[in-house]
Amino acid sequence: MCCATFMCGLDFSIVTVALPDIGSALGFSSAGTLQWVATASLLPSASLLPLFARVADLIGRKRLFTLGVGVFTLFSLGAALANSPGVLIATRIGQGTAAAMIAPAAIALMTGYFQEGPKRARALGLNGAVMSLGFVFGALGGGVITNGFSWRWTMVALCVMGALALAGALALPVIHESGAARRMDIPGAILATLGLFGLVYGISTGGDQGWSRPGAFGPIVGGVLLLVVFLLVERRHPEPLVPLSVLNRPSVKWSGLFGVITFGMCAGTTVLLSLYMQDVLGFSALQAGLSYLGEGAAATLGGMYVARLLGRFGGVKVLAAGLLIQGVGTVAMFALPQDVNLAALLVTSSVMGLGHVFSVVSFITVMTTGVTEEDQGVVGGLSQLPQYVAAIGVSGLSAIAAARTNALSSGGTPTPADVLGGLHAGMVTAGVVALVGALLVGVVLRGRTPA
């Protein structure tokens, strides 16, 4: 299950690094068109999560997980063999759809195989560390593979990972499932899928187009309206896609918000760090990828020890501490200089990564604690949704950095110092948001959720 999680995390970052070579090799007409290689996977991953979370309850979590891994592997092979932009984008849609099958089923299986307590905490801790490592090693491996071989080998790597995960999926032991869900909420599925599609599409493109433009603002507003209608429909359906009794649990709705904060601020800051290393320090793509190793090492250590912290202090306290650590590490990036200071770069990014993995594991732990067996699939899907909605962090922080850079350059050509000033503004904003989130955890969750 962790192999599949690693594969999905690896997918996004490894492809992002390889985009320039993909554009040159397949003849994409523009940078905007090329960006669809990443977006084509992101959109179905986010918009289909609630649907497949309920499908997991209908047909079985293990069955959906195995199907998702198999589909992902096949489409990864198809992407490696793609000979035109259209074929590649079609296979990326298939990979994103498969990821939407895998994510909720994997978490629901973990919470099903491991009872609440230290064993589940260790499993979720390992899963969180592996997910973070997938993003880090995707950035590193994408540069190495693309520079040394071809972008097609990034897809071959995903195919190999998929084959390994499929072998493991077939060997999973039988798990008891109540099968309480008997039918699909079709209106809810359509409304949730279209609503999330519009919301994530608008957020993802807003950083390039500007959120006030119709191409981004329209889908965001439309998506929000559809999600409001979805909630109204769910109140009347006898077997809703997402039971409101689950969605209204403080542990579910507030943990989801903190999940958006930790994912959004970490993902946005990671993009800003990439710009800092390449545009200010002049690092190559490979050097920039290697510089993320500190963050990856911190995430690994955090994943190994977070279970002990959860057992001793409880999910709410660890969540608050994780956001606090992430916020402190991110705010400290204000001290990153215009010249290379590798120690400062590694320390601040590692502290951010450590806090991030604490936050991810603890918010999922809090969200899934006390959930009935028949709702594990739904909650598993909800726990994975923040990492996709958190694209708002990337767009928002990039917009803040760009605005500050333009202000410092007074409309002229930005100097490296101007660019650095803009990046600092985005990083400090990310840190402050995480710190505010840490304060809110104690206010809205303490005493209202299971420890």
C-alpha cells in the first residue's frame, strides 16, 4: 500500500521536472498546452475522489485498490509509448483516474487492517513519510533520468513501481467489510465530480491567468455553487455519497481544513524554493533536486517517530506541533540570502519537511479516528482530498511572490534581489498561515475529538 502511495506521489513531481523535454520531444505547441501533461492527471485525481471513496464501500476496498494499481500501471506503460501530445494527455487522464481509485482505498485498507492505536499510527506514519519521499525523489529522479536517458523512462519507472504494487495488492490478506452501502448516489456523484473539477481547475489555472479572469474565476464560482447544491442533495438521499453526519464531525471537517493548510503551504513553498535555487542561486535542475534531500530525510525520520508522539500526546497536540514546526521553518526562510548558503537552505527546508509530515500523519489520524467500519472508504477519500485542493497554496503564494517582485522592480526588469524579495514575501506568508493553523487547532479541536 505504501508502494502505491509512493508511486502516486512520485508521479506528479517526476513528470513536472520532465516537462521541458516532453515538450521538445513530442512537439507541444506552447507552454500552456504542455502544462496539461500535469493538469490532465491532477483534475481526475481530485474530482473523482469522493466517487471512488463510495465505490470502495460498494465493491470492496481491496478490489478497488487492486484495480486502481493495475489501471495505473497500464496507463503508465501507454504514456511511455506515447508518440503525440494527444496520446500522452489521454494516458495522463487515465493515470489520474487510477490515482483517484488508489488513494481512498489505500487509506481505508490501512485503517481496516490496523486497529486504532499504536499500530495504526505507525502504519499512517510510514505512509506519510513515503508520500513525502515520493514528491522529493520525483524531483530528484526526474532530473537524473531525463538528463541521463529520456523522459520516457520516467513513465517506465512508474510502470515498474505499479507492477511491484500490483504484486503486493494481489497478496493482501482478506479484510472484513460490512458491505453496508448497496447503491450509488448518482446525483451526488455527478455534482461532487463536476464541482471539484471546476474548483480545482480554476485554482490550478488561476496562478497563470489571474483568478479574476473568466477562465479561472468562472470555474471556481461554478464549482463552489455545484458543491453547495451537492450538500443540499445529500441531505435527502437515503444513501448519500458523503453522509453529512460524517462530514459534520469536527474531527473530519476541521482536520480537512488543516490538511489543506499543511499541503498548500508546503507545496507552495517548495515551488518558491525551486525558483530561489534556480533563478537566484543559479542551480541546475539536478542541483536543485539534490537540495531537497534534507527535506526528504527529515520527512523519513518524522514518519518513523510520529507514531510514538501520537501514542504519547494524541493526534490533536501532534497536529498543532506539526503546523508550528512547519510554520517556524518556513518563516525562517526569510533569512535565505542571495548568495549560496547551503546550511541555511537545508536546515529551513528540513524543519519545514519535518513539521509537514507530522501534520499530514496527525490530521489523517484525527480524521479517521472513531469512524465506523462502513464509512472508512468515504473518510479515506476525504483525507486524501486536501493534497489536491491545496493547489490554491501554489497559486496563491506564487501570486504573492510575483506581486512583491513587481513592486520592488517598479515595473522594470527584476533584479535577483527583487526576485528574492518576492520569494521571501511568499515564504513568510506560508509560514504565518501555518502558524495561524497551529493556533486554531487548539481552539477548534481540543476536547471535541478523540485523543
